[in-house]
Amino acid sequence: MKSKNRYLVTQPDLNAHGTLHGGILMKWVDEACGMEARIITGGVCATRHIGDISFWSTARLGDILEVEVKYLYHGKTSLTFSADVSNVTQGDAVAAFEKVTFVAVDKNHKPRDHRNESSSFKPVYPDRCS
Ligand SMILES: CC(C)(COP(=O)(O)OP(=O)(O)OC[C@H]1O[C@@H](n2cnc3c(N)ncnc32)[C@H](O)[C@@H]1OP(=O)(O)O)[C@@H](O)C(=O)NCCC(=O)NCCS
């Protein structure tokens, strides 16, 4: 399963050098993966781990960035995604997030088994699922 979200780089997204702040990009990727996690599990999910991030190029005011999220695999309570960020305006690859893991949580913010709700969504690596 794949999804794409686009974000416009505006003034509040810039760092002191006038280019896109890396923390803002991380927020957009977290948000894009979090939306997928919520759709797949049908409930609230919390970011548990973000790992192996590469930043290849920067973005500037007015650029349009596309965050492509792939649903890689899941466990009992967790779901893991990757995200590739590209600059639609400049045609550059901007960043890659190899591993973004969310955990489905119940109303007490405890991990919950999401596998009933998520069973109709197909991950890229079903053999890695438990
Ligand atoms: C999310 C949270 C409720 C999970 O509770 P927890 O007690 O840490 O959860 P557990 O250790 O039981 O692990 C839950 C799942 O996460 C997985 N997990 C734990 N650490 C992990 C890591 N470093 N990388 C990937 N997966 C991990 C476990 O394997 C388990 O998955 P599974 O059930 O699919 O096998 C808790 O860690 C938390 O509240 N973290 C802060 C969340 C947050 O504020 N995020 C930022 C803002 S949204």
C-alpha cells in the first residue's frame, strides 16, 4: 500500500538560512505516516521509532514537496512505514526515511492489537508480519 501527500514550503517552514527546516520535514513525514497508520488501524496511533534518515537536497520557499509513504509490515500492535520525499518543483530527491514505526493505542494510551482492523490492508512485506 502506498500514499502520496503534498506540502507547500511557506515562510514559517524555513530555517535561519532561508531553506526548509529539517524538523518541519520530519513533522510532515510523521504526519503522513501517522495518517496512514490511523486509516489502516481505524484508531489512534503513536510514533514509536523513526530511523535511518537521509537528507539529500534542500527545498526553498514556494517549492512543493511530495511525501510518498509505503506500508512495509506490521506486528501485533505496531506498523512500519518508509517515506520518500521528492521536490516536485525542482525535480530533486529530498530525503528518505527508511523506517517509521507507529503503535496502535487504546483509550488509556496502551498498545492494542490492531490486526482485526488492519487485515484488509496489504503491506509490502507480508512475510515480515506477525
Ligand atoms: C507508543 C507507546 C504507547 C508504546 O508503548 P510501549 O510500552 O513502549 O510498547 P511496547 O514496548 O510494548 O512495544 C509496542 C510495539 O512497538 C514495537 N517497538 C518497540 N520499540 C520499537 C523500536 N525501537 N522500533 C520499532 N518497533 C518498536 C514493539 O515491537 C511492539 O510491536 P508489536 O506489538 O507489533 O510486536 C509508548 O512507547 C509511548 O507512549 N511512546 C511515546 C509516543 C509519543 O509520544 N510519540 C511522539 C509523539 S506522537
